[in-house]
Amino acid sequence: MQQLFQMKNIIGQAAELNSLLDYQDGSVVSKELIRKEQGTVSLFAFDQGQGLSEHTAPFEALVYIFAGQAEISIAGKQHCVKTGQAIIMPANQPHSLKAIKPFKMLLVMIKA
């Protein structure tokens, strides 16, 4: 319920993404901001060393790092992505993420 309350508080108002979720020791934390049939917008916070194992998705995904540093692998190629940088993960390409330093990201997936 707290997530829903925070979401309603940012609709039509400016908000600092960094303040919308916190790191948790040894964990990955996520918060969905928008869910529509056409896609989703979510926030993630990864503690150092945490990540998402290699997987694929049937649509492109934009990752924007707004705090910290991540290693993002796309089709076997490693990318070091840090605060203020973004990368697009292509549809149907294997990708994974790992926190080099604790990091927070905005993930935008468009299905339509």
C-alpha cells in the first residue's frame, strides 16, 4: 500500500527518483511506477554484487542509471554503465546486470 501512496504523490508532480526507493543489504529492490498494456516503467536498487542473471525479453528495454555503477552484459559484450548514462537492451538478445557499486536504475519497456 505504501508503494501506491508514493505513486499517487508523484502523479502530476516533480519527484527525485533517488528518493523513491532505498537499497537493502544483499538485495535487489524494485518498484513499478507505471504498468500499461503497452509497457512498464520501473525503478530498481541493487546492492553491491547483486544482479539479474542472463535472460531475454521479447521487446527492447531502456536502462537509465541514476545512481552508482553497473556492469550490463548484452549478447556477451560487457558495458560499464554509471550515473547519468543509459543503454538500450535489444529485444531477444541475452542480457544480465550486476552491481559493481550499489546502483539505482530506471527501466522502461515498451511492448507496443
